[in-house]
Amino acid sequence: DVTCNAVSPGYVNTEMVQSQLEAQAKSRGIDKEKIIEEVIMGAHPSKDFVQPEEVGEFVAFLASDGARSFTGANLSMDRAWTTR
């Protein structure tokens, strides 16, 4: 069987995101922690980033026989961002 799904993660704690946070902080003249706290996580229900390992584990599950019933889905992985 072939399945096809989309995984839509929220903010994933990667080097690229950390670099973007530093650039935002510099352009706004505030520290990176304040950008995370007020700009990124201010309205975020869980107040936490998705970790890269979590994305990998979820994708591995989707590739397993245990996920054969999932197909044609856009699966949000954003720690409740879309529920706000």
C-alpha cells in the first residue's frame, strides 16, 4: 500500500530558526529571549518549540505499518498553535 500525508510542524527548534530569532532580535534591538517570549511564544498555547527529534519520530511512525490508515491527511504538529 502507498500512503501520502503532509506533516505541518510549527516552530521547530533548528539552527535556522535560532538564526532567524537572533536576526529578529537584532533588528528590533531586543534580546533573543524576549523575541521568543513575547513575539513567538506570546500567543502560543504550549509555550514551547517542536523538537527535530519529534518530527523524525512522527514521520517514522507514518512510514510504519501502524499508520497504514493515515492517507491524504495534513497532520499538524505544532503543539496546539492551530487551536488558538
